[in-house]
Amino acid sequence: MIEIRRLSHRFGDGTQGLINVDLRIAAGEFVAIVGANGSGKTTLLRHLNGLLQPTEGEVRLKGESVSRNLKRARQIVGMVFQDADSQIVGETVFDDVAFGPENLCLPTETVQARVTTALRSVGLADKGHLRPHLLSGGEKRRLAVAGVLAMQSEVIAFDEPFSNLDYPGVGQVLAQMLALRDTGATILVTTHDIEKLLPHAERVVVMAGGRIRADGPATDILPHLETYAVRVPCATRLGLEPQSWLT
Amino acid sequence: MADLSVFTYTPGLSGLHEGDARFKLLTLLLLTVTISTGRLWSLFAVNALLVTGLFLIRVPLPTLLKEMRYFGAFLLLVWLVRALGTPGRIVVSFGPLALTLEGAGQGGLICWQMVTVLMAGLLFTRTTRMVELRAATAWMLKPIPFLNTHQAALMLGLLVRFIPLILTQAKEIRQAQQARGLENRRSPFLRLTAIAFPLLRATLIKSDRIATAMAARGYTGRSTPFNFVAQTRDWMLLGLATLLASSHLWG
Ligand SMILES: Nc1ncnc2c1ncn2[C@@H]1O[C@H](COP(=O)(O)OP(=O)(O)O)[C@@H](O)[C@H]1O
Ligand SMILES: [Mg+2]
């Protein structure tokens, strides 16, 4: 599904955001990308839909290079950003979800049908007429997810989805992610705190200093996390089974 | 800085909300023309129409008055300048300054016109979504040659999107500065720069985030065309506004 080859990114000011990243992700995988602040997680995600262009290397989606067709890349990869408020572009919940499909220039009826379906699947069907800024933190994230669903994206990338969320908010977003995974979507989640994802992520990719430092099943990676400035969950430290935040 | 939340789109199901934005925009223009002629009875008529509208969409009066307090102060100033600066029959005088009857009347009329235009604008912005406004503007600019209506409408839409953002940001920064005792500083220059620079920075950062989020959702400026549906009531509203605007021709 996603194929990243020798990807490097240097920012205008000379900061090396990514160095020689190689990563392949198959369709339907649920991948946690962990790393300390500044390790390059956000930069990596932004290459998936061409928000950033590689300094070196290449990103391919289903065999075709992202930079060759940005419109296609942005339809395939949906993104849920860290700051929920600055993702809102519509004046009502309904309009906000319609923004993506309208940019695909779909006919009005198709747009409306997609928005209705998307709102229903994130449980915001009865809030379509509200102002998005009035939603709770968890609801805003779900609104962003609905915006992605309405574009029928196959890959959904969440950037630090648990930041600024209260306990119920984390539960809502986590449940939404798992529901998406069950529909066959490919899911990438970045976080600096692996605990909330632990029992669910099959694969963990560890980043530090713009490089991928470890990649594999959660059980193999966990004991080494602290080497990369990522907190090891209490349960793992105590030798217990990780518990889901959903229960 | 004033918080202008009453002037933002507020979802609702009134006839004005569901009306065709092209007709609403034309009506707004015609009403502005009518108001600017300054004829008393047409001003009354426009006011009657607008007050009915405000009642229909249930504008929260206390919030409106609270947010308009600076505007009220401004109106008072406008009125005073007129009332004191127009020659005529003197009502009271303060040294060299004299408040005249004619001046008070003219000032009153100007203030009334301004309030009326504001009310019309309020009705329009509260009931019209940005997408509709954008589409209506593009429709209206279409006959103008050599103008990329798409781009122009896009600019307008972005402007509307960013104004509340800047206002909210300004409020947050001012409160943060107040919490750190900025009010105790005397220098107005210092007070201004203490807010202006963080505001500029925060606005740029936030604008950048919004632009990125829009790009991520495939925004190129081109999107599904907006379908307007005009109903009888839209034509009726426009007819009424045309009648009022042309009243000086026949009355
Ligand atoms: N626009 C930018 N200009 C310059 N440097 C940047 C920019 N964005 C991020 N960086 C730098 O790139 C590195 C990786 O950042 P980022 O991908 O945001 O990390 P993470 O998301 O893991 O916290 C950091 O050192 C950061 O300071
Ligand atoms: Mg980040």
C-alpha cells in the first residue's frame, strides 16, 4: 500500500527532518509510529499525501509516486491532524465534512450522501447543523475522521490523536480507530505515549532524530523503548498484560 | 477588542436561512441604496422589514447590545461632531461650541442610517453560510470581464474564514498579557506591540495549519458547483427591496 524508499527531508532552515527512511506498509495494517517530540513523526506523515516533498527518495502509494499525482494521493491518504481546531473549515458540521468530497468535484447528491453516511458512522448524525467549534474534543476528532471517511480514503493517518483529550475523548477516538481498522482501512497513528495504543497496534515503528530506529511487533519493541526517549507503559514494566483504554 | 460573535453564521431553519443567497445579496445591496438616500419614510420601511427579520431569526438581544457597545460609543462621537459642527439654531452652547437643532437632526439621521445598514449586514451574515456567500459573489461578479470570479470569490471566502480566527486569537493574547500585568504599563506603544507581535505570529502559525489541513483534503480552489434554488419567497423579498430602492422615482 505504502512504500517509502530512502526518504530524506531537509527543511528550508537546514533542519534535517528525516534521514534515509525506508518503510513499507501493507493494506489493512495498524501501525503505531512512536518517538519523542521532534523525532520526525509529523514530517513523515506529511510526505504520504504530498504536503511535503522529499529532498531525496520517494513515496509510492499503490505503486504510483505521490508527487506524480497529488490529487490522487490526497484522496487515498486521509489525515487527522494534531490540532483539531485548525482543521475545521466548514461553518457547520455538515459543511465541514462536505469540504473534501466537494474538492473532488463530485455531484451535489453524491456529496450529500457521503456526508450523511460519514456522520452516521462516527456518531455525529444528529449534529450536522451545529457549529463545529461547539463540539467536545473527542467529537472534533471524530468530525475530522468523518471528513476523511467522506473522501473514501484507504489510508488514515492520525497525528498525535490523543493529545488534549480527556479520558472519554481518548475512548471515543480509540473506538473509532478500531472500527475503521475492522472495515479494512490501513491505519497509521503517531504518538509519544504508546500506552493508549498498546493492546491494539500490531506493529510499532520507533523514530528518533529523523530516522527509524526499530520496527516490529509490539512485544519485541516494548522493552527497548526507553533507549529512544519514549516512556515504557507501567504494565509492561511490571510484567503485566497491557490493558485496553476501552474497558 | 470587540468580540463579534453575533455577526457569525448561526445555523437555523428560518426562511432567511433557507433563502437563495443570490437574492439575499441583491436585497442587501438594494437596501443599502435605499438607506443611503436618507428619506425618512423609506428608512422606516426598511427598519420595519429588518426588525421583523431580526425577530424571525431570534437574535439574542443582550449579546447584541453587549457586543455593539463600542459601536455605540462611535455613534455617539459621530453624532456629537455633527451636532456641534453644523450651523443653525442654537440649543445649548459650551464656550465656542454650539449644539444646533439642525446638527442634532442630521447627526441623528446619520446614526440611524448606520444602525440600519448594520442591522441589514447582521441579518445577512447570521443567516448565510460561507459557501453560499462565496457562490453568490462569484455569480454576481460573473458579468465583469477579465475578472477571475473563482479567485475573487475564493479570496472573499478565505477572508471570512480568517477574521473570526484573528479576533479570537487577539482576545486570547490580550488575556494572557493581562494575566501578566500588562495593564500596569503606561506606555501605549509598549501595550500595542506586546499584543501585535504575538498576534501576528500566532495568526501566521494558525493560518499555516488551516492551509495545510485544507490542502490535505484536496483543496485546489475548484470544487463542486453550488446549486442555487430560487423560490417564490426569494422573488418576493427582492421585489420588495426593489420597490423600496426605486421609491424616490415614483414617490
Ligand atoms: N517547518 C519546519 N521548518 C524547520 N524545521 C522543522 C519544521 N517542521 C519541523 N521541523 C523540525 O523537524 C524535526 C522533526 O519535527 P516533527 O516531524 O514535527 O517531529 P514530531 O512530529 O515527531 O514531534 C524537528 O527537529 C523540528 O524542529
Ligand atoms: Mg508532531
